[in-house]
Amino acid sequence: MSDLTIYPAQLTEMSVAQLETLPPDQLAEVQHNLEQLQDWTKQAKAKLDTALFRRFGELARTARADSGKDFGTVHFSEGPLRVTVDQPKRVSWDQPQLAAIAQRIAASGERVEDYLDVEFSVPESRFNNWPIALRSQFGAARTVKPGKPSFRLTFTEEA
């Protein structure tokens, strides 16, 4: 599989039906090459992001301080280049503390849902290990949908 038989330009012009009918070696080649491209793209993007942070990080911090923002979008220029930097806010909540707060809200007679988004779930491994009687009680609340299938192509050893 060292020589490409299907080039990227050809691949983008091929229909799904054409891809579907490729011989096994070409299907495996396309999958392998796309996985390598994806890995290369991810590594190249990480390298560029690091370089951009090193080059513009201090300017972004200064612009953020000047605007009085801890998060969000700031803009600045370096020569003819306009740089836009978005610093998203990532919030996490301590689950045990929220559970305790929810209990206090409920104990005071108020509706927990007025203050918190509540979502119940049951891990599938736990559900599958329950006795049938318990599973049947939860069955009506459970919906199973198929996920997106994935395919991995490998060659079997030729005898």
C-alpha cells in the first residue's frame, strides 16, 4: 500500500456509489489515508495553535484586560493582520454540592426544577445487571436508538 491509487482530488469527486464499489484494497487504502490525514491535520492544528498562542497570547491578555473582559472575543491588529481571539468560558459544577443544595430546596417545599436542570439517567451496565422485576419498572422510560456505525478495514492473512 505504498503507492496511491486514488488521489484526494479523485476522492472528492467520487460519489458514495462509486466509493461503495471500490475493490477491497482501494477501500482499505482510502480509509488508511484518510485516517493518516486526520492525524496529520490534528497534529498540525495543535502546532499552529501553540505558535499562535506564543505569538499573540500576551497581546490577547492585554486586549482582554483593556476591555475589562475575562472571557469572550477581543480583537487587535499586528500590522495588516487583524487578530480575533475568543476565550470561551468553561463552567463546571460540583455535583455533590449541587445534590445537597437540591435536597435543601426540596426540603423547603420549593420545586428543584425552578433552580436546577435535572436529568436522570441510568448507566446501561447497571441496568443490564438489575433483576428483571426492577428492569421492567424502568423499561417504559428507556429508549434505545442505534448509534453511528464505524467500520475498520483490515486484511486477513493469505494462506
